[in-house]
Amino acid sequence: MGVIIDKELCTGCGQCVDACPFEALELIDDKAVVNDACTLCGACADECPEEAITVPEVERAEDERTATAKGVWVFAEQRGGVMPEVVAELLGQGRRLADELGVELGAALLGHNLDGLTGELFALGADVVYAADDQRLAAFNDDIYCEVLARLIGEHQPEILLAGATSLGRSLIPRVATAAATGLTADCTGLAIEPEKKLLLQTRPAFGGNIMATIICPSARPQMATVRPRVMKRGGRSEGRQGRLISVELGPEDQAATKVLEVVQALDDQVNLVGAEVVVTGGRGLGGPEGFDLVRQMATALDGVVGATRGAVDAEWIGHAHQVGQTGRTVAPKLYVALGVSGAVQHLVGMQGSDAIVAVNNDPNAPIFDVAHYGIVGDLFEVAPAMLARLKQLRGQA
Amino acid sequence: MKIAVCIKQVPDTANVKLDPETHTLKREGVESIINPFDLFALEAALRLREQVGGEIVAISMGPPQAEAVLKEAIGYGVDECLLLSDRAFAGADTWATTAALASGIAGLGEVDLVVCGKQAVDGDTAQVGPGIARRLGLPHVAFVKGFREVDGGRLVVERQMDDGFDVVALPLPGLITVVREVGEPRPPSLKGKMRAKKYEVPTKGAAELGLTPEQVGLAGSFTQVVKVFAPTVSGDRQRLEGPPEETGAQVIDALVDNQVIMLGG
């Protein structure tokens, strides 16, 4: 299966080969030839100047759920009664999508002793809260959370379900999508409604962030997506806003096979990079482990956390928990300060979603400058202390 | 203990460079490798086998040339391999991928533990491990960073979370996905490499897995890519040049003006 190439029209220009994100095209005897890696994304057809490429329609069985499913849902993740910030962001985005579709916004809340949280979900925009409050849900276990949530989905049939792309969400939600027999798009950075068929357009970085892909789930419901934290804008909060609370009872068959023995929070070697508003990252340009002293000073001054590139981690200047990038954590803070970071693709992928990026590097050609909002070419050991001094001065501490 | 390890062949993105003009990938000469996270899965399986004994089977879905990563797995010390390969598998999303992998694992006989890397570096979805677990009716723990206890009946593992970690008991049979902290992969052994040269990788297609063409590949996928485009770089970019004491102060002033930094009270 693949795109159809008209050999008569093909001039062998190779533009389609360059356009293909999946390495599914190659030139053989000056003609484009498609291989098994083709996903019918159509990037080549858009590019072909000869209009020699057509994308065949894939026949899929119509699923009755596409006609009946209604409503936008948010999975209201909580741990120990605390919801991460991403829940408010999902409700903000969910509210916009629900209003556009003219449907209700629901929130699915699973856990134990949840009384304080339902009011908060209403205040943040939920019309309905489906709350499963049970001792058996006190700790997070994928299997029981999955079965309870999948059953709720089956009963109420939402058309869209959004969850945070957190550690918990990325473990649970793929299991739920499988149980619900529907499609799932991971780690979305953009969501919109396609006007004609009212499908959810789910946009995410692919191939390590080098390309963006927009994905749909045309034939099954709910259309499920995990959403990267700190990308969507949270909505307004109206204290005292009311909604419907639907309490969900568990059955005797609902038992977790796994058992959480201990929850260990905020360890020294665990850095909450994902939740941080400010991340100050050091790279090989620091010259050695002692270079991180300056990074730590900057992080302290900006009330942020310390990040590191793979190069600095591999050199054992700092622990892996600090690593930002493809093999570390993906971050999108308000402010990202890169000191002595050259900007390998794998690093850029993990931080280019940040609101404001400051880079200090002595190499004017460093790729980090392609993504930096404020790029300073210079010696970081001179520039960073100047930044710290100015901060102190402005805060009246000088 | 019988352990199945899922591995995927991916382009070596660590050696991919961006074209500075077009911001697209330069692909010339990009090699295929074992997904780096799957090397941690292999290492975890090898350590478990050392502790409690047993057998490791590496399994992969991919085109015929994905045989190469399975042979590499033999070099690292796994006992057997299975390649799931069929033209009908092409274009699979994670739903269709887990259909094939779950059937392949089910066909291995009684497996005590399935180990996957946390995600593949080409797709970055992290969906396949939990999806396989649900299809096989196994409990799972994702993002495992360490082992506390190992015996025939259960594992006690450390699960990485955003705010720390959990200690979780997983009854077997079960599935885990692992992160880098489980341990740096050992190099392949000479003996393993010798064996890999002669090893013939068994292959199964859709029919041998009991799957119809409608259940796998593009036709068996729920999700569909409709558009692919280059990421746009948002916001203004400015380059500050001059003496460090000036540029350092300028950038702080700009961040304060734009309310990125709040001076507060």
C-alpha cells in the first residue's frame, strides 16, 4: 500500500523524495518509487510539480460510534488529591473545543477523597464531573484506572477525550485507548476542529520534532489525545460555578493487580523539569562540572531548576535526571536559559516549545541560536554574571 | 523466567542533521539502529535472566531488513528472536502495531514478563507497551527505572513519575517499559556476535499470527496522518551583540519588560 505514482508524468526531479518524512520514496532509474514505509500522508503529492502522485483513499468500516458519540472529556489526573497544572490547561482547551462543537465539557476524576476537587473542576469550566471515589483508586494503578475509565467511556460515549502527556497520562491513556478500541495521538501541541466533518485535528511533533504531523481519528470514538503540558492556555476560573456531579460506583470485580507500596516525592536526584516555570540548562560549553555552579546560581536567581544537555550528562558533570532533550525530559517553561549549549537536534526537540528562550554561546553558528528569542554571542562566564548582576540591581539588592 | 523483549529498528536520529535553510532532515547516509531505549529493555532482561535464570526472546515488527536488529539482539545475548514482517503491516499506527506484537508474543507460549523501551525515538509515542499489555490482559508498569525485588511470582519496581517515583509490585505475568536508569547496556559479546552470524531469524506474517489484513497496517489503524509540515519558529528572534556587561543587562531588561521575569515585591 502506498501513494500511486504516474510513471508517465514523473520527471524524476526528486522533490517528493525530499518531502517525504518517512523515507518511503526513492529514485530508481530516474522515477520515484514508493516503498512499504508509506503512510499515505500526502506530503509528496503536495510537493510534486507534475501532479504525478495521487493518494488513494483507505476504506475503513464505518463505526457506529462516530454517529452517536457526543461531548468533550478531560481526564482530570490527580495524585494524592493534587491535580497537576495541565488539568487546568486541558479544561481551558476542552472548553473551547466543546463550545465550538456545541456540546458539554466533562471531566473524569478517579481517586479517593476527592471532595475538594470536583468544585475546582466546575470552576475551571467542566459542565459535568464523573467522579469515581473509592479506596481502591487511592493509589495510581494502571489496570484498575484503565478499566474504570474505559467503562465510563463506553457508557457515556464522549467524542473527544484529552489527557495530560505526563508520566501518569502517558502510562495510563494508551492502555485506555486500547481498552476502548480507538485511536490515540501522543503528546499533542495543537488541537483544532476541522469545520466540515467536525473531526479533531491533532498536531504533534514527529521524528524528534523535525516535522509536525496533523493526525485524525476518523472512524472510531472517542478521538483521544495526550497533550503536552504548558502548551495549551488555561481558561478563566469562576469561583462557585456549578455543574452536574455523577458519582461512579466500582464493582466487586474492580481490583488492581499491581500494588503501589510507596510514593516517593521530590527526591534530590529527581528534578521536576517538566513542571518548572524556569529552566536554566548547561552544556559542554561550561567546560567541566564546576561550570554548573554558575548554572545553579542562575537557576536560583530565576527561581528555576537546573537542566543539562546530553553531552554534559554523558561527561558525568551532572546527573541524568537533569537531562533535557529526546532521551531526557521534554520541557516547555516560560523561560529557558541555555548556557554553553550548542543545540543538537535532540536537545532542541526537548525545549523549543519554551515561551522565551535565551541562549549564550561563543559560537555564532551554534544551532541553538535558530530557536533562541534572545541570542547572545559571547563568553558565558562573562555574560551570565552580568545577567545576575543586573537582576540583583533591578531587585534592589545591589 | 521467560522474557519477551520488544525492539524496533529506527533511523539513527542522533546522526541526523538539520538543513539550516529548510529546517528539514538531511537523511543521506542515515543508518538504521536498534531504538536506543530498547537497548535498556534488553539490558534489563539480561540482568533479570542473570538473577533468576530463564530465556529471553526478542521480537520486532518491521520490514525484512529489521532482521538486522534482531541479529544484533542475539549478539547482546538473547536466546531467540521473532520477526513479524508482512507487507500488510506497513503504515501501522500503535493500535495496529500492538495487534501484531500481542499476537506474536501470545504465540511464544507462556511468557512471564514482557519488557519494552519507554518509547521509540522515531515516533516518541510511548503507546505500544501499555497497548500490548491491555491486549494480552497483563498488568503493566511504565517508565521503570529500577528493580527492588525479583522472584518468579512478582517484581517490585521503581516507576518514574514527574514528581518523584513510586515503588510498585507487579505480579507476573506482566509487562514493563523501562527508562535509561535501569542500567547502561553492556556491549555485545564476541560469542553472541558469532552466534548472530549464523542465526536465522524466524519470521511470521499476518496469516501466521491469525490476523486478517483489515486488522493490521494502514487498514487496521484508527489514526491517519493528514498533513505533515515543517515546524514554524514562533516569536521574534533577536541577536544581542556587544560587551558582555551590556548584553547581559539588555537581555534581563527585555525579559523584565516582557514580563517573563517578575521582579515582584
